[in-house]
Amino acid sequence: MISQKWSKLIRSLQQKKYRKAEQLFFVEGEKAVLELLASGWQVDAVFATEKFLQQYPQQVKTAALVQQCSADELVKVGTFASNDAALAVVKMPVQSDFVPHSHGFVLVLDQINDPGNLGTIIRIADWYGIKHIVCSPDTADCYNPKVIAAAKGSFLRVQLHYQALQPLLAHSILPVYGAYLGGESVHQLQLTQQGGFIVLGNEANGISAELEGVINRKITIPAFGEAESLNVGIAAAVICDNLLRLS
């Protein structure tokens, strides 16, 4: 059974202000919770069904508190429509500004508002071996339950940094690629250096005007039909696939 105290805390963590105050967030579902328990992150509590606890008795030992509960209880305190496995309450790791390095690609997100899009982009970065994502301060919170759900376990392997983007990109010694509707085709790019920053803009407005001056290579995904635009998550995947293939 989940106590009233824990129920109230978990529900409150659906809101950013309480996540920030408590420095906690939660992870739902069998696969994501198992990846979390194997990650070395600090897990304050695991609430799980009898079936989950019987299947994974060793894995749950890494949590400070383990409590059996029903699937209905997990649904009531969490965000999933169904959850017959587990929910974990997790300590946020310390976030820091990104320190530029001389190799590899880094995703840069400029005012990405939709949590689902952010979670998808984290998963895409993990697929392509991109270890860092730099976000503008007004990008969606990476510990939003919708972000965690969309990212699956990839949030454990991709480090997110929230900071002002213009100063970082202005002093970059690596290429800064910006996704625009007009620019060099990603199908025909010639890379002059290995790695660089890949900037993706807001779902409705694209890359902000203040960043345009620090982007030295505008790139685009050529269209062959009549659609007005691509979802930013899909665009991230196409761009990463092309740049990583060339590098």
C-alpha cells in the first residue's frame, strides 16, 4: 500500500515547482524502472506490484524503500493509464552547464515546448550515441513525467544541460548547424570538421532570431511532397542520421 504521505508527494511531482523544490521526479513502468535500478542513480522509493517484486527481488534492493502495492494504486498516483509493474521516486542528479569539447555532435534545443517532443529527442540522441543535449532555459523540463515516458530509459544515458545558448554557440570552435526550411540539403552536406552543434528550434516559430547570427551552417531536410513542415522529433532523427552517417 502507498501511504498518504507518499501518494501526496508523488502526485505533487507532476508539477515542475514541486519537482524543483523536492529535487525529485518519478519513473513509471517495468522496463524504465528496471533500467533505472541498474543505473546507479539514487532511488528513494520503489512502489511495485507483488508480481514485479517476485520477478526482480535483487534489482529492487538498490532502492532505499521498497513497498508492495496494487496496480490500481500505481495508476492513481502516476500518469499512466495502466501500470501493473512499478513506480520509482528518484533524486535528480546535479545539473551543470555544458563544457564544450572538440569532438562529437551535441544537440541544442531552442525553446522546445512539448514534453513529448523532448522525450523523443532524448531517445533519438541515445540511439545515435549523442551524449549531451543543451537546452534553452525555457525548453520543457526534462523531468516532466511525459518527457520521462517518451524518453523510455534514454534519459539515463543522455545528459541534459539548461543554459543560455547564444554565449555557448558564439564561442564555438566547431560548426554550428541550424535546422531551417531553407539551407544546405542534409543529403548533400560536406562536413569540414567532425562533430558540432545541431540546433533545433521551437515547434511553431523555429530557431530564435538571437541565435541566427551564431549559426554558421543552415541546413534543411528537402521535401518531396506538399507538407508544410516536419515534427521536430522527426526532423531531429533525419538530421542526426545524415550527419552521423557522414562523420
